[in-house]
Amino acid sequence: MPHTENNARPNLLFIFADQLGSAYMGCYGHPQVRTPNLDRLAAESAMFEKAYTVCPLCTPFRGTLFTGRYPVQTGIYTNWQRIGDNEKTLANCFNEAGYSTTYVGKWHLSERKHTTWVDHKDRGGFKDFVGWDNGHARHIGQKYFDGDSPEELIMENHESDDLTDIACERLDRRAKEDKPFCMFVAYQAPHPYCNPPEEHLDTYRDKPIAYRPTVDHDTKFSGYGNLDSSETIGVKEWTERYFGEITHLDAAIGRLLEKVGELGLDKNTIIVFTSDHGDMGGCHGRFEKSVPNEEAARIPLFIRHPQITGGLRISAPASSVDFMPTVLGLCNLAPCPTTEGVDYSALILGKDGAPERDTVIMQLTDWSCIVRGDDKLTLDPEGEQAKSFFRLSSDPYEESNLVGNPDESGTIGELTALYRQWLADAKSRA
Ligand SMILES: [Ca+2]
């Protein structure tokens, strides 16, 4: 019997992008980037208006996603680290509850620095695994590995298309099984260097671009995805390619969502869409991530639940540390005692007295950040020195650093104390 009936054990399809900031999506207000399929999914979902990654970098994001714990607790602060053997993972919880667990796509959560087979011990507990560890290849000719075979396979087409085919084939398999599934699909798009098909590049090429106001047009991009080290591209070409890659990703995800409907899985499948972090896109003179700026730190987050009709907008802030407790809650699984985040399932389902977080914490090796409402304070990792303070309500593009402004010293002191208390508590639970 296919597991499509509405019951207490819904399926989970968790789709996430790599380097897609919410600032670059139609449903989050971008005036130009076309994301019609994701916009539709957002309109049918509980959409978080303000979601932050816990850490704007691949591996630490993934370390938190699959443990529900902060970098200071997992020790995963940088790329090329693995989940510790003593951590209880999201897939462990779903396996114990009788779900099948499937991972499709880019993993990037081990100590290997090249595109390789992912060893069983590094798979975070996922039982069916098709993907690869790390590796960027201009999205064309991506290597991957299927299941238990170390045989190297190559994606013949654009990776977003072939990955969607693989995910659809896995959905076919899961739909025939007599148990619920937990399936993650991790796209590498729109991680630069972007290489979208011509039709999507043409949507933006040589058109007037709606840049964010802080873009520095002299910024140069280099170094990723087989670009020669001497080769650089400017903001205009970078942006055309990035926007095209996002629109192509949107089309691919549209196809995946269609498959869910064709198989009749939409009646009992929770669908999550998010990303690990964003990209600066030339703002303040830089590309890439690893900084607390909104362009890099704010991520899309929407969750379509069979019980949500007509969509829901959630203004409470969310962090990627909340993802694990929230999906466990939505699937009616027991909470995992080691997770740190807020279980937002009650809020998503409109229950009274549902918990919400007041502050969001971000961490990286050389900075930490606390956001409360529209106040955003960045500090050194131990919280001893303020680096920047912005009031996003009046300064959404973070142009006026208020550290040193005597009018703000009270708020900065208060947020610093909150951060230090949080850090002490988090360390005590590490
Ligand atoms: Ca990433």
C-alpha cells in the first residue's frame, strides 16, 4: 500500500538549496527574480518572513540541520568537518520511528575535501543515500554515487535537472513502500559559479538588473567552479548568471512538486523548502557568505502541511537550529532531548500558546551575532567586543554601524549580556 493516506505519520520531503538568500526570491519581495513555482509553494505554506541560518557556511549549517545543535556544541564551525559519533541525528530519530530515510544530493559534511563517495559512517544515519561529498563543477558534469556502490557516476545534464530526476525516481520507490518516508533533496544550485541553461540566462542577460542598493559595481568574482584563478567576472555577469540559476532551480523544483502530486503524496506529505545561506552578491563590495549581513544570513523557509490551506505568514523569527525539532514535531515524533531549537510545529498548526523565539543567534569562527526584533549586534565569538550594531527597521541594508554611538550603548549592552548568557548556557549543554 502506498503511504498516501492521511494519518498520524506524514511523510517529510525536505528540499534545500545552496547559497539562495531570501533577498533574491519573488516571494520575499525581489522585484525581478522569477521563482513562480517556489512562490506558489510559499503561498500554500506556512512562510517564515524572517528566517536566519545558524551559520552562513555549508558544513556548519548542515551540522546543525542534522543535530538540532549549535556550532559551539557540535564543534562544527568550518567546512570539511563531520558529525561526531556521539551526536543523535535527525535521521536516527526518523529511523527509530519506522520511517525510511533518503538523502539525495550534495552532502558536504565530512572531512573529505573533494567530490567523493560518502562513507556510511559519515551519512548522518540516512539509509538510502545518493549524492556526493563536497565539490563544485559549474553545475555541469557533476560526479555522484548511488547507494552502496563506490562507482563514480556523472550527471550528463545540468545538475539541477538530473538531481530532480533522481529525486523523482526515489519518490517512485518510496510511494510503493508500506511505511512513511523522510527524504532530503539537497540541490547545489544556485551556488556560484552559475551556469544556467541559455533560456534562463536569457531572462536576465543584457536586461536592466534590479540591484540591491549597496552593490559595489567594481566587485570582482573569482575562484570557484573551474574558473581559472586568473579569470574573474564582474557584478553584472555574476548577477545575470545567479538570477538565471535561481530561475532554473525553481523550474526543477516545480517538476519535483508535480511528481509529489502525480503520486498522490501531497495528501500526506509535509514539504519544507529552505537554503543553507545566501550570497552577498556584490553588496558592500563582496561576494560569497561567511558574514552576518542579511544577504548572506537570511534564508527562505516555508513549510507546506496538508492541514494548512490558503497559506500562513509567520512573523516570529526562525533559525535553522529550529528545523530538526520542528520537523520531528510536525511528524508527531518524540522530541529529541539533545536539540536546542524551538519546535515551531504548534505555531505552524495554529495552536494557542505556541512557543516562539525572541532572539536569533548566529556563530562562525571569528564572529557571533544576536538578532532581537530589528536590532542586530555582531560580536567576537566570546561576546567580549561589539563589532557592529544595526537597526534594521531604519537601516535594512546595514549601512550605518552604530557601535560607539552613545545613544545605543544601553541596547548594545543588553544584547551583549543576552548573548553571553546564551553562550554560557549553550556551552553547559555541549
Ligand atoms: Ca553552501
